[in-house]
Amino acid sequence: MQKQKLRSPALVLASTSRYRRELLERLHLPFDTASPDVDETPLADETAAQTSLRLAIAKAVALASRFPDALLIGSDQVALLDGVQLGKPGTHERAVAQLKAMRGRTIEFHTAVALHNAASGRTQTHTDVTRVTMRDADDATIERYLLKEQPYDCAGSAKTEGLGIALIAAIESTDPAAIIGLPLIALIDMLAEEGVAIL
């Protein structure tokens, strides 16, 4: 496979998620995106934190041969309710089921980020935990929300940065970007360790 050349600094987001791309754009750094092509199926007896961290690392490292001189950013998020991992619903019916199960409850979102230096082989990691308490929304409210926003590609079936905030009673987090999919505060520290300054 032909190796791709990047502008300087060589920064690659190992994701095709528009949410993560929009978050990384906030840092005003030049970067490219690429699909890491990683199987995101949780392993047996794996905790949500372990799943998100393993996948974040796997996504970053998966691109090392394609971008041998780059800093590679991998991230993954797993929602957890009553010890059960909630994935992206994919369909309207699954999203309805998720939101009904979550109403009036607190869900944990484990969002991991990994920064892999392909040249040195060094990988830095961080996992953020965000606790989201949902309102006790009725069935009609859930249906109206889903028809308006169609968040079928979001773990937990609600976009906090959009109309999904109307379904939420409280959010506890050390990084507001983490719930959207990329913990920027931790990533800024990691980039600084690699000599990349934001300001």
C-alpha cells in the first residue's frame, strides 16, 4: 500500500465521525482523517472503560503503517446502563428502546482517547467518564425527538450538542467535549507532550 504524505504538522484523526472531526477542528490545527477499519465488537467480560480504551488504541495504531511519521488520534465511546453496554442504535426502533430504558436514569459514558506517535511508537491514553442523568420523558416526547434529530449513529441515542439536551436533566463531566466523542482537554496535554502547542 502506498504511504500517504501529510502537511506539517502530521496529525491524523483515526475516525470518519463528523462529530470527532468537528471537535478536533476547534483546536485550529491542520489534520487529516482516515478510517481505521477496526472491529468494534466488545470482548467477553470486558468493562466499558476497557472496551473504549482498547478500541481507541487500536484505531490509532491501525493507521501507523499508512502514516509512519504522523501523530495518530484514536477515540472510542461506550455508554453503560446497569452494567450493559449501549452501542449506536442504528435504527429508529432501537433508539426508541434505548431512550425508554434510559429515562429517569443515569448513564455512564466512557470516552477514551489515544495519541500514537507512529515514528517513535509511543502511545498516550486517557479515559473520561461522563455521567448523564436523563429526564423522565414520555413516549411521545421520545418519538418527537428522534424524528427531528435522528441520532441513530450516537451511543445512547441523544445528541447533547443538539436537541437531545432537552431529554437530559444533568451532566457530570470534567470535559464537555468528551460526551460528544473526543476528550479535548486530555488530548491537548498529550499533544503538548509531543511538542504540539495549541496556543
